Amino acid sequence: MNDSKVGQARVTPETISGPEELQALSPVDAKFFADDVRRFLLENISKTGGHIGANLGTVDLSIALHRVFRSPADTIIWDTGHQGYTHKIITGRAKLFPTLNTYRGMNRFVTRMESEHDPIEASHAGTSISIGLGMALGRRLSGNDHAVIAVIGDGALAEGMAFEALNHASVEDVNLTIVLNDNGFAISPGFGALHEAFQNGGDAAGDFFRALGYTYIGPVDGHDILALEDALRQARDGDKVTVVHAKTEKGHGWPPADGHPFRQHFSFPFDPDTGEARPAIQSVGYPDVVAAVIVEEMEEDDKIVAITPSTLYATGLAGAFAKFPDRCFDPGMEEQHAMTLAVGLALSGMKPVVAFQSTFMQRAYDQLIHDVCFMKLPTLLLSFRSGFSGYDNPTHHGIYDFSYLRGLPNLEIMYPKDRFEAERMVSDTLRNLDHPVLILMPYGPVDEFDERVLRETPASFSRAEVIATGHDLLLITVGNKFLVAVEVVDALRAKGCDAGLINLRHLKPIPEAQLATLMAETSKVVTLEEAVKEGGVGSAIADLVVDRNIDTQVLRIGLPTVFVEPGSSEELCAAYGLDTPGVLERIGKRWPELA
């Protein structure tokens, strides 16, 4: 029975304006509030999509944190930030939830732009302990003793950076609490010795943290608010850095999440009763297409192995892992290790395929340079979500790929425009793999332009695809901008402009001799890419024009060097002038006779 005071208005997710209202609740009312939050999350996220499993699992933990600590004076850092929905509700943002996954709506992650209760911008795993320790040290130096709390998942704890921070934090005299949100799961199921130690019971986790010098409290039932509050108070009132180990369940309280790992992590709009995705958003993406080719090649060649760091479902490799478990490796959220693991396999005579989401491949940049490229090892790298990547954080867009990879020796880079090119690039590369090769692929449904494709020999992928030549203007495009490029060229031709179109599918090395000949025969060159211009494809073309002293004018169309807000491809292309009207407008401004 609800023991709320007679006449006292009930605090609900829809009405709460700040943590102080939560702190005034009785323990029973706090439990009622938790039930209401789960209802609210399912009602809202089923309509918009979002990280449903992770957030159902942190409802009780979020409530306990805000009842024990005093945010924002006490700083709560959510590692990765995708599990902060209850935190957002408690801090008065429930009214923003209908805007989740809309252009300039509520962010999927915690963000300083939304609230003073969000101290950082977050979206990559493993950073919270380092940030928390730095903030706690800063407070110690400035005489501020307010608490800092780093909430990190067991999957994120496997990141090398998190271990580096653990090695440091215990030796500092700071007011820092580390909350381990242990649900046995990351984006994919938990894996490895650390995971096994945490899941096997006994005091293995406690022994681990105590050996590093931490005060350890737990494991605590992560869905028992009173037990969590007691543990957090002990940590708050202790005299050294403390680890509170909370055992939570991803998708807690929602039966459809049981036994479905990817649904537990993230879902598109779904039926709240069954968990099934709404049919309208189901489509075939590049991970599906490429993964099918990889399975076919693995059937023919037992030297091919597959690696993906906790992105099994996002990269489409679940089928390969099921069929070839001995040749497939998911080391967890360990991108650096995954890259250099491939090095060891390549040195042993294997043909490693390493699949990343673009945003996470950045984390293995040093290993790519020092280990893969420097030794020129046969490795196929697949980077999905190159270009705009939807409604995740600005850091999730793959708009810097070519710029930061272009200068690496020994690395070949390709970017298909459609299904045919993606399939052929993967199969041809695996059959002839003798150096590092990277294939970039965009987010969203696979494009198919079979009527445009020239059925060429495998070696032809080192050359650009000439769709049409043009003496007045030559548009050079890459990957997922091909359809826009076709529409732009058609519009220019309708105005009497002799415009040509090139699909630059081979980005590195670019086919210099072929392009130099084509550009020498036109008076204007336009490059179009869904990436930052600085250091991008347009820059490579401009360099070629200068180096070869080609007498033509160059207009580079791409993104400024900024962090782009979340949004659909259509919304962002319109906002940044990368859709057909935007490209035509840019061309018209540069050359008024073409307006």
C-alpha cells in the first residue's frame, strides 16, 4: 500500500522537476516512482526508438544515486551516456522524450547542452573513470570536496583506458566513487576473463578491486533501491576511493528483452508488448550484404577469420559467428586489442577481417598505423556508418574517416556506391589480400544502381567508374552521394551544361593518371562527399590538379570542419547543402552561368 502522506501530490516522471523532489520521497514512494519510470520509458521509447534495455536496467540505480548524492554539486558521470534516460527524467527532462530521435531533439546520450546535471559530452565507452579522477583531483586542488561519481558498465570496464584509470585512481586521495553497473552485457554479450570473474559468483570481483587498493562494496542487488542507497552512503562517507558493484539486469522488467541481446541494447521503434521492430523501418543495410559475402568466402577459404569488438549485430556478423565459431572473435569493447589481434592472426598466415562502426575504429588509430600499416599486413578492415550515422551523438558520424586515414602508407581505401560494388570489393579483396585494405560503407539502406554499373574485371576497382564525360563540368562523387550526383548532373544537362559524372570508388590511391586525363578535358571540376572537406576527397582532387598543373577550376562540396548534430541523412544533407538543391545552389554561386 502506498504510504504517501495524505494530500501529498504523487511525484511522477511527467511532473518531477529536479532531484530534490525524489530525495523527499519515502522508500515505498521511491519504488512506485521506479515503476512509473519503467512505464514511461516503454511508452515513449517504443514510439521513438532508443536504448531501451540499458535504461530499463539503470532505473533503480539512477534513483538511488540521486537520493544519496546532491547533483549537480555532486557530479554524476555516466560512462558512454546512453543509459542516462532515468537521470534525464529525474532532472526535469521528461517533456523532451517525444523529441528523442528527431532532428535537434533530445539527445540519446547525456550532454552538457541539455542540463547542468550532465557534466560531460559522452558517447564512447571507458572514459568515465579518467574524467572522474581528473575532476576529483581538480576539486581537491581548489578546495572543493563535493563528490564525483563515475558510473561504468562491465563492458566498458574492459576498455584499456578504463584499466589505465583504475591503475591510477586508487593511489589518489580524492572524493571519487566508482559505480560498476554490472549487467553482464555490452552491445554484444559479455566476454572474457573479467566478465567470467564478475559472473561466476564468489568474491572474485572484490578480490580484484581490493588488490588494486580500492574499498569494495558489493555485489549489491541493482534493483533494490534501499540496498543501493546503503552502499552508496558507505562510499560517500568513506575515506578512500570506493567501488560499488551493482548487479543489474539489462531490460529489467520487460519480458521481450529476455534472451534477445541486441534488443536489450538498442531498439528502433517497437511494439512494447512483443519487442518486435515496427515493419516500416526494416531494410537491408550494408552490414547484411557484406556479411553474406564474408560467410561465402569463409566457406571457400579456411584462412579467413572475422573480428568485431562488441559490434556483432551492428556489423552483421552474427551469422558468420554462428557458422564458424572457431574462426570468429569478439573480444568485447576493446578496439585497440581487436586491431592488433588481427596483426597476430595475419602474421600466422590468416586473412583477418576486422569490422567496426566508423566511430569506434578511431579508437584503434595508433594500432592501425603502428601495427597494421607499418608491417603492411594482409588485413581487410570494414568501416560501417561512414558519413552521417543518424540520431546518435555528434561523435558517431563517420565524417572524418578519409581525412585522418588518407596519409597512411600501405593502406588501400575503397568506398562502394551500391550493393554490387560492396559485394565485389569484399570478395575480390579477400581472394587477393596481401596488404591492408579498408572499405568504407554508409549507414542506411543499400543502394542499387545495377543499370549504371559497368561489369568490369576485379582489377578495374582501382580505376574510377566513368558514368559520363563532360567538357563543361565534371562531377566527381563518392559512395552514398552517387544518387544526388546523378540528379545534379541531370539538372545541369537540362540547362544545357555538358556535365559529366565520375564514381570515385577507389579513394586511396586515387587513379591519378585516369583522373588527370579526364579533368584536363573539362573547364570545371566539382567534388561531392558526405565528409569534412578538409583533408577529404575534394582535397585529394585539388592536390592532383595543383601537382599536375591541370588548367581547370575546382569546387569542393562537403562538410565544414565541425561536429555535426544528430539527425537523419535527409535532414543533415538539407542542413549542410549536400542534397540535390543544395549542391546545385553551391554550383550556381560559384559559376552564376549555371544557376
